[in-house]
Amino acid sequence: MNSIIIGVQPTYSRCKLLGNIIDAKVEELSIEAQVNHLAYNNPEARRIANSFGLVPGTEKDVSGKIQIPINNEKIRIAKNSRTIDPDYDYREYSNSNWTYELDEVLRQFENQARAAGIMMTPVLIINGELKHQGSLPSSSKINEWLLNLKK
């Protein structure tokens, strides 16, 4: 199994957290896998995005393309919010400043990324299949994807 996580360098909290989760889950579930962490501006990340007809980018790239500004005040508030959804409780994997609310604030960019031609970070690709982009997937989805590899 080959898993690729595409994020930003220096590592942004959402990208780093997704990497930590996948690394830990692969070990927890005893899955033989090569997990690669790539910066979105890495030539390999660009090649991978191009294979899906996209270019790699962040919410800032999507924002610029769709001409909807990012609300930095909402992001600041979201980073300080601590609502816990059990399927998105990733505290054991990182002490980053990621919150579920942060992904919710950025959801409009995630939802429009593909239409804008952008593979938005964080990105999770498993065995050549783009599983998720633009936010952190739920814990149950991550488990499902990884457990299906053991079958």
C-alpha cells in the first residue's frame, strides 16, 4: 500500500495533523504501507495533481481563483474554538491548533476547489486514488479506507 499526503511546508496544522493520523493509524492497524509526505509545491505533488486534472494549492489559491476572500477573523475565532465531535477528535495525534470549526470556516473553499481546478490541501491519496482533499476527513472514514486495504 502506498499512501501520499500532500500539504504545505513549513507544515500547516491541518496537513501535519492528517500526516500524524495516517502514520499512527497505519501503525495501529499493522498495515504495511509506505506513507509519503509532500509539500504541495513539490514537483511530485504537481505531477500527482496534474494526473487528476488539477493543480495543487491551498485555500488561498482557491480563494483567489473563485474571488471570495478568506475571512481571517472567522479563522481566528475558529482556531480558538474547541467543540469536540467524537468522529473528529484528533487530540491524541497532535497538539496543533486544528479545530473542526476551522475546517467548517474553510468548507466553502473545499467545496469549490475541484471546480476551480485545484487539489486543495490537505490531500490524502491511497493507492493512486484521491480519497480526500481540503479538510480533515472523519476518523471513521480514515479507518474505513485503511481497513479496506487489509482485505
